[in-house]
Amino acid sequence: MRGPNGHRVSIIGAGLAGCEAALWLARQGVRVDLYEQKPARYSPAHTSENLAELVCSNSLKAERQATAAGLLKAEMRLMDSHLLPVADQCRVPAGGALAVDRKAFASGVTSLVEESAAIALQRQEVTSLQPLLERGPVIVASGPLTQGALAEETTRLSGGAPLRFYDAAAPIVSAASVDTQKVFAASRYDRGEKDYLNCPFDKGGYEAFHEALLGAETAPLHDFEGPFVVYEGCMPIEVMARRGTDTLRYGPLRPVGLRDPRTGHRPWANVQLRREDAEGTLYNLVGFQTNLRFGEQQRVFRMIPGLENAEFVRYGVMHRNSFLDAPKVLEGSFALKGDRNLFFAGQITGFEGYMESAACGALAARSVLASMKGEAFFPPPPQTMCGALCAYMTAANRDYQPMGANMGLLPQLDEPIRDKKRRYEALAERALAAMKAWVNA
């Protein structure tokens, strides 16, 4: 079955946004051509032929409804997300977060796409949008690493060069190489099971580590164009360290909610290792996105208690990400201003994060279907996390930067609540009520 008016929908990019959009449209009876350039061509950050490949982290963040990440996922479930059930099936222990075995997750999403009779998976690079636009609506969900001819055409059609920033991934070590005599298993505030391995620093050890980090040599960025602008939500550990001696202790190395069972005290600083796979053979250094040279990663990160003999199965890397100046070039429907047949979804719009990208794909798919039916698309209310992200994407902004889900985006409550926990709970309840009404409208 083709969509309304006999059109097919073309989706470029089979990451989280593209797959979520394709699967939702297919369920509505719309025929979809889903284009994925792998394995013919890989971006600097991708290595697997599977779709929906997770690059930086295997964590999809918090699950509690009264958190920004948890609220976003709750809204996505109301929108009948296809990716979240896959994540549920291949989750790995991560305290209060939803983390997945990234290979199993990508494999599961790939199977869903390949098994759909309404989706034609095209393993080829798209270098021109015009032939696809002549056939029907197009969703560009090519991600933040869009490059080559497609990037050039996107730039031309949008009337200006995409903004750029740099993104980084954390290293992964083998579980067998971690010294279990120096680490302890625990989750912050004892939430969930003891899902993290904790590497506790004393004051002297932390200060030596911080000093070594400041002096470590970074890898050159000569392959990248444009100014060096780092996204705050994925800050390289060495860049963060330059902001002050205690910055890391109040950031990814914060020891709050933890107590070393050997000393009975809270560590001075603490590095958490999160399980990377279901078998527990690999661990990710939480918050350790980095652009240090590989040899320097070995030298400095082996100063972390318990990682003195760490085997690095993947080093941290940095790559350039690109995104549109969405407030200037996109409608609230995710369509390009001046071309109501060309839509954008995912991180290329400035929706920053795995689940944010998938949510954007789900919303763009609904917008495309409304357009094919000759109907107007109205995004979710701004009281919802999805609606707040949409509002941010379209609000005038002279320095538009990627944005992930956060409670600060939501409009204030009519009656202010001073207690943060109760305020977040009230915001989440209001958001889900508004989302239910929007979904059922």
C-alpha cells in the first residue's frame, strides 16, 4: 500500500530517528524507502553494518518519570515507540538508567526494519535529494555526521552552512582487566541493584590524576573544518578538567550517594564503570568522553584506582557533528522553510541525544503523514518534553545550539512548588496528561 495520493516516503539515514520514523509510517500503511549508506560508506564514528548504531554511550539515561530523560521516554511510549521495546529486551544493569547491550539493540532494530513488508531498505549513499523529492516526501535523518554531497546539498537548500560542534566518545575496558580488590559495586543512593563498578579516589590520588590530565596530549583535529566548539552535554574530560580542580568532582567524578565499604566513607572523587554488554565482559568509563591520544589515554586513565592494568578494547574518540540552524530554516512541522516536501529529523535538527533523536523521528513521521493527507501538523503542547524541544527548535535564537531533554525547558507550574522532587513530579504528571490528550486528539 502506498501512502495518501499514492506517494512513497523516502527516509535518508537509518539511525534512531530514521528507524523510528520508518517503523511508525510503515505501521500506518505507508510505503517507505529507507536509505542507509553503510556498509558502502562509513562515517568517522560508525563501525557496524547494523542500523540504529549507538556510537558514544550505551546508556539511554534515566528511567524515573520525574526526570527529564525518564519523562521523554514515557512520552515516547505513549507515542507507540518501536525502539523502546527493543531497548527493554536487551537492557543491561545500570541502576536507575536504561542502558542496553548496544550490539543486541542495533541488531534488534535492524531485524524489525528488515522484517517490515512496508519498508524497502536501500543500502546505498544518497548524493542528491531532487530525484527523491520528485517521488514524494523526504525525511533527512542522516544524523550529525552528515557529510559529502548530501551535506553540500542540505547546505544549499537551507540557505547557509550548517553550524558545527565537536562530539566525543568514552573508552571501553575489559572487565577481566579491572582490579576487583580496588573497586566496589554500587549504584548511587542504592537505587536499583549494584550495577556500577566504582573506582574511588582519595584526595592525593585525585589531584595527581587531575594534574596528569591537564598535561596530557590531545589528538589533532586537522581533519575537521570550522571553529573548535564543544557541546556542553558531551564535554571531553580533559576540557572539563581545565575549568578547575574540583570541576570533575562536581561532574562525572562526583562521589555523592556512594560509600566505599572498605573505608565506610564517601570517596574524595569517584569514577563509575557501566556495563557495556549483557555478559558483563566490557565496561564503559562513564563521563570520560575524550580526545586524548590513545597512548595518553592508557597512561592517564590507568591512574584511576582499579584500572592500573586496564585493557582498552575501544579508545575514546572525537568527531565533528553538524546541525542545522533550525530556528532559521525549519518550520515547526520539521519541514524546510520554502519546501513543504522536505523534512528533517534527529540530531541534524539540534535534538541532542539518543532518545531525543528517536522522538524527533517519531514526530517528523506524524508531520509527514499529516502533510500527505493535506492536514496541518501541530506539535505536542509545550508542557510536554517533546513539545518543549519542538518549541526550542523553532524559537528565535542567535546562537542556536543542540539541546537535550531537561526540566528547565518546561513551562513553570501555575502554583510554584519549592521542593525540587515534588516540582519535577508535578511537571511530569502535567506533561503526561497533556501528551495523552495530544496522542488521542
